[in-house]
Amino acid sequence: MIKGIKIWAVLLIVCVSTMFSACTVRSPEVSKDIFAMDTFMNIRAYGENADEAVELCVHEIERLEDLFDAQDPKSEISALNREKTMEVSIDTADIISRAREVSTITEGAFDITVYPIVKEWGFTSGEYKIPDRDAIEALLENTGQDRIVVGSAGEIPDEKEVLVQMPENYEIGLGGIAKGYASDRLMEIFRQEGIGSGIVSLGGNVAACGTKPDGKPWRVAIENPDTDKKIKALKNTEYIGVVEVSDKSVITSGGYERFFEEDGVRYHHIIDPKTGSPADSGLISVSIISEDGCLADGLSTALFVMGREKALQCWSEHKSMFDCILVESDGSVTITEGIMSCFSSEIPYEVYRQ
Ligand code: AMP
Ligand code: MG
């Protein structure tokens, strides 16, 4: 059994362009690398308050991790998984509500209640195994986000705690959305601190604040999901292409990010809530570009489950909210028309219009 590897997406192009711009613009740069939420992160800000802003961001990530980490018995999510019904912080209530929203627009492809199934496959512990079908069927009985209730009738909006109720045997995990939620909070901190130029990469989930210090958009490279370099059409490149953004998140999900292999078959960490098994939709990576990082994170996971056709249908229905880049197992690349003018690539791609 080959252990899966978590890939830290390196923002090579961003770095190169920043180094260049640093020569021409005298704006103090503060950059910090941390390991949190099970991944490597980089937080970078420019300007007078950059130092303070980056420090606040680090604290915020740690605070959210303490709340959201289902693997940590002391976290609020762990407490909720034990208690099923309890008062939780505004952040926890908020992220569960946001997860519900993503679940609704993706017709259940995003579902934080698949957590016990993710555990059963060993993706939380690294002790990978192919579970018995019976075990998966039994676990599937206790999934479905629509049965989680957030808030009670008559609740006062500025209350510090919100009641969350889950059915017996339910457990939730926020791995598919927490980094996007955190990146939105970091962008808020940047704004409060008056940062006009900054960028964060939370395990390859990128959020860009403003423009680069030289006023040009940030350039975010989209990793080639074909890490074995087997797909001819993807031309052995390191990156699928580059997307230029300001004040937007660029978030990618792919089976290549965490997987194991047994008897020559690859099993990855994104679960289809309908089957309880790794999604087999024909997509090998999905990148979402949106002003809303939390939505982008949830959608990248969900559209990966849905496959090209349903993903594009979802985009057609919500195109003001996001754009996407879809990569299929045969190497076909599709982008949606909203990012036409800010995407560049050396490999052929199709632009989906509606
Ligand atoms: P991401 O890297 O954002 O695509 O998130 C993948 C992680 O989300 C997995 O490691 C699981 O913890 C969790 N997950 C897997 N499948 C789903 C799903 N269908 N809906 C929500 N979360 C999921
Ligand atoms: Mg996600």
C-alpha cells in the first residue's frame, strides 16, 4: 500500500512576480509560513500594518483550528460530535450553515456528514483501508446534511451561542470547507488592517487581497493534477495554467492531494455521498474562482463529486457566484466564460459559455 501524499501547492509564479515587484515598489513585505489544519500555509501582506496583520491572521487560523478540528477531542466540533445537540460559537454555527448552503446548491454532493465514512477509509488517521461494503452501507444510513438544524426559533440574532441539533449517530467533519472559511476571515483581517496587497495560501487554497504591490493582478498557478505525468494531453507540465485575480479566492480540489493505492487501484479522499466511496466522476481536479472563499472551497469538493456535466449545470445556475476550471482524466480542460480573459495556458482548453 502506497501512502498518499499531501501536496503543498507552491505558488511559484506568484513568488517570482512578487520578487520582481519587490525591486520596484518600496512596500514592506511580511511573509510567514505555518503548519495548521493539517497543511502548510503561507500568509503574506504588504504595507505599514503588514506585521500586525500577519500576526493576527496566524492567531485567527489557530483559533479556528481549535474550534473546527474534528480530530482534536478538545475542539467544539468534537464536542458536537459527542453531544449531538449543543450551543456552539457563532463561527461554528456559521460554517455549518455555509456547508448547508453548498450542499443545497450541489444537490447533496457536498456533505459534511460523510465524516464517519472518510474516517472508515482511513483518510483522517493515515491508516488507509478499503472498508467492507456492509460497513459503508450502515454508515450511509446516518448521513444527510438536511437533518442538521442550526439555531432555534425566536433566537436573538446577536446571541454569542447558537443551538445546533444533529440526529443520533451523526458526526461532521469540516475538512472540505474549513480552509476556505478561514481564508475569508483572513481577508477580513487584511481589510480591517488597511492591507491593500496581500495573499494567503492555505495548503494551495489561495485568497488574494487587492492586487500585487505594483498594482497588477495576482497570478495564481493551477497545479497539474496528473502528478504521475501519464496523461499525454496535459503535456507533462507542472501547471495547467495561470489565473490572474484580485480580491478573489482560487481553490482547487483533486484526488491527487490525498490518496492511497491498493492492487494498482487508487483511492482518494473525496467521497461521493451517494456511494460512500471515492468519487469517480471523470474529473481529476476542479478549481473554483470566487470572491467567496468559503463557497469556493465547498464547491471545489462538490463539483469534483458531480462530474463535468453536472458541474457545468451548477455553474450555469449560479454563474454570478463563481467560475471554474475542470480537468478530466483524459486531459480535457474546460473553463467557464467568466475567467476567459484572466486565464492563460499552454495546453488546449475549451471555454464553456451559456
Ligand atoms: P477538499 O480538499 O476541499 O476537496 O476537501 C476534501 C476533504 O473534505 C476530505 O479530506 C474530507 O475530509 C472531506 N470530504 C470528502 N468528501 C466530502 C464531501 N462529499 N463533502 C464534504 N466534505 C467531504
Ligand atoms: Mg473543498
